[in-house]
Amino acid sequence: MNRTELRVGFAFCGSFCTMSKALDALEQTAARFGPVTPIVSEAVASTDTRFGAAHDFMREMERICGRRVIGTVAGAEPIGPKGLLDALVICPCTGNTLAKLAHGVTDTSVTMAAKAHLRNGRPLVIAVSTNDGLGASAPNLGTLLGRKNVYFVPFGQDDFEGKPASLVADFSLVADTVEAALQGEQLQPLLLGQ
């Protein structure tokens, strides 16, 4: 399939401290693959934080993508039946969303988008960002590492002294990971050193 024909979705979860890096990754993904469908969790759509206002963040996503943001379960559901995407990225993917994906919980627009998309046997790319990746979220991470059609953006500990259980993906590798996933391959090395 030609790159210009690819349909990529890009979903954001509430790891608010990484949103500016996630926007950069969205911009790089759109530059490589063409128009991207933006998706946000309900938390992202409605939460203003010290990192920015929800409205401003969503407006920037729409500017980059040239499309309206999907922000509801009902809006995300047609992704599967209509085969709307060739690849779906979740960036950032929180520990909460990792748990929901690992256990089949579909109660947000992002988890619905992932469930709907995976039913078509197409790649789901996860860019993890969680303070408990080597703690409570570790079993969920392990479950998803073994799941068919699920690929991870290479990740590592972001602050092993201050937050020894914290993991974060290298968001600059999102587009490369999508490229590899579309070929059925996991971008390597998966684990990044300090």
C-alpha cells in the first residue's frame, strides 16, 4: 500500500506531562503518512491542567490533522465495522489504558477505538507513559507485549533515580514504529538504555 493511501489514527490518553512531545509525534506521523485521524480520551477532552487547556490542545490536534477530533465511545465505534484505519497509535498510553487494553475493558473513546481497530487484524502501536510501568502496570505491559497485532514504541526508564518504576516511550520513534508495524515487525531495540 502506498504511504499516501495509509489511514492512521492517533489517540491521546491523559499523561498530561507528555502532551507536547505527543503533539510533536503527531506532527511527524502526519508528515510521513498523510492525514491522520485524531482521537482523545474523555479525560483529555475535558481536563485543563498546568500543562495546558483541553480546548487548546484539541484545537492544535485538529490544526495538525485537518480533521475533527473523535472524543466519544460512539464516535470511535465505527472504526472497526467500517475499517477506517490501517494503523492506530496510542500516544501517550497511560497505565490505566494499558490495564484496560490488557483486560478487554472498553469504556473510553480510546479503548473503543483500539478494540474496534484490532478486530480487523491491523496494527495497534502503543507509546507507553506511566509512572508504574515497572510496578503495578508491569503485568499489563507483559500481557500486551505478547498480544497479536500490538506493537510498542521503544521505551525505557525516564528517571530511574527519582521514579524507579516509571517508563516512557521515545516519542520521536512513533512514526518509525508505525512503519515497522505495518510490515508486521516490532521496531528494535524495544528496551532503551539510559
